[in-house]
Amino acid sequence: MKRLITRKRLMLAAVVAVGLLAVWFLFLRPPAEPELVTAQARTGDIEEVVLATGILEPLELVRVGAQASGRVERLAVEVGDVVQVGQLVAEIDSQTQRNTLRDRQAALANTRAIRASRAASLVQAEKDFERQREMLAADATPRAQYDAALSGLDSARAEVLALDAQISQAQAALESAGVELGYTRITAPIAGTVVAIVTDEGQTVNALQTAPTIVMIAKLDTMTVRADISEADVIRVRQGLPAYFSILGAPQRRFTGELRQVEPAPASIANETSPAASGLGSTSGAIYYTGLIDVANTDGVLRPSMTAQVSIVLSRVRGAVLVPLSAVEGSPRAGGTARVRVVDAEGEVQTRQVRVGIDNGADIQILSGLKAGETIVLGASTDERADGQAQLAAATS
């Protein structure tokens, strides 16, 4: 009996001890020191940039069209061929144009023959008039015959002048026919690379309504990025700013250039009939302005329609004192003041006021109030974050 009582007392003592230990852990244990996330202020380079997405286009792209109607007899180039100025690209059936040219040549020759005949008649009329004038002076012919000779002379001269005008007209028509014949030989207007063949060999083209495109030639040694700059950033950029970009196929490679131009209106304005219809000034959608950036393409890596991730450099500082942006309290502006928490030599955390410069979204420049190598606290401690999450959960439950 005594052994059973002793066992019960031991079990009760154990339960009490476990309860006291739980109370101590939950309520009486002193809080642990918060674990601080720290980093050191360092020296480095920093850039403030405007980010944009763009599409690559050739600096110069020409749609080579046909000004003559007919069947495409021959294509003299293929996609990828490099052509020079004046090189033959395609030929259109020229039978109709050649016939027209011969007809104009015959018309000109006929008019010249008639003019030669009228010129001979003019010489005869001049002689008749001179004879009648002399005879009239000698009172050897009636006045009527003199007048008739004068009228014949004037008529002959007028006919020759009219034929001269017809010859000029026939010459112009002949030259036009020669030009039309020349249109059947389509040549390259620029030196470049054939990037597309729009019309196939044997296809009939009609140039009476609109000039059909035969091939497209582009200069690929210099490319242009058409970057979409948001309306929030467009007021910060200007012509001549340095820029760089990368492409999806080579994300680690940086292509450099400069901002040649920022178009004054969004591209969508060309498709609208009025500012109200275009949605300018509305908040229903984002507005983007096109920035043009030229870059050399000596190795031919860049191709039309590639996507470019563009950075337009607003400012750049080398050898600046940098800290992570999360170490700065608030949302400071460049040139303004902010607060950071600094760990001193004794391990104590002090709040210090600093003057900040530009930031790149990850780091921020410290102009004064902090030196490179000093230890700073990044954001809240792990315990503070846990406590904040617990308070938020309790408030929402």
C-alpha cells in the first residue's frame, strides 16, 4: 500500500515539474536577442537607368517595287544575297513596252519627215514672196498676188512651227516610252542584303493601282532599336543619352549605343482620327513613346524583329559608397536625407542620418554620413518579422 502511494506522489511531482517547466518556457524565459541581418557598406559603380523593351529594325529598309505592269520573267536575287546599288534584281516581261517604244520612234520619224517637207515648202514660199515683193516695187504685179504670196509664206512658217512642237511632243513621248521600258528592269536602289522576296518568278504584277513590292533590301550593318518608353519615364530621357541592351539569344552580351531620338507622339496616334479617339490623356491603358537607338552590327549577330531589353542611362557614378536599398528607411530621393542603422565597434546598433544619391533598384549611393566598410543593418530582424507576422495573423483571425 505504501509503495502505491509513493508511486502516485512521484507521478504527481513529475506532472507539476513538467507544468512549471512549460510555464517558464512560455512566459518567464527572457526574450532572445533579435538576430540582425547585416552587410557592409562598399565601394562600387552605380547607374540610374530607365528600362524599356524594344524591337530591332534595320537602320535603312527599302521595299523595291515595280512601276511597270506585267509578268515577272526573272528574279536575279535570292534571300540573303548582298547587292550593290544598280544591281539587277528582277525583270518584267517588256514586250508591250518595247512595242510602245518602237511606235513612238516611228511617230517621231514621221513627224520629222513631214517637217522636212514643210520646210522645203517654206523655202519656196519665201522665194515666191521675195519675187512678188520686187515686182510690186517695180509696179509689175497686182497687189493681190503680193498679198497671196505673203499669206502663203505666213502659212508655211506656221506649219513648220507646229511641226516643231509636234516633234518636241513626240520626243517627250519617246523618252517616256524609254523610261517605261527601263521600269521592266528592277535594280537595287541601295546597297544591302535581300531580306525578303515578296513576288515570285512568273507572277503577274499590276502597277496601275499601287506599286507592288518585288523584294525588300535592308542595310544590316547598322541596326535601330525601337524602344517603348513609358509616359512616366519619357520626361526623364533626352536625346544623346548613352544606352545599352541585350537580346534573348545572348543575355550576357551588352550592345551599346545612344538615344538618337524620342518620337514626340506615341505610334498609336497614326491610326487614330482625333485625340479623343486615340485615348490621349485617358487612364484606360498605358501610353508608350518610341525611342530610337542606333548600334553597329559588324558581326551580323543582330537581326530584324529581335527583342531587346533596353537600359537608358540617366546618370552614372564610379567609386561610390553603396549600401543595399533595404538598409535605408523610407523612400528617399537623390540628394535628400535618410536614416540607416549602423553597428558600432561594440556591437551596438545606432541610427544615423545620411545623404543619399542615385539608386538602381538594388543598391543606393551614400553621399555623406557613412564610410565604406562600416556595418549596417538590413531591414527588420528575423524575430521582428516573425512577431509582425504573428500579430497580423492574430488580427485577421
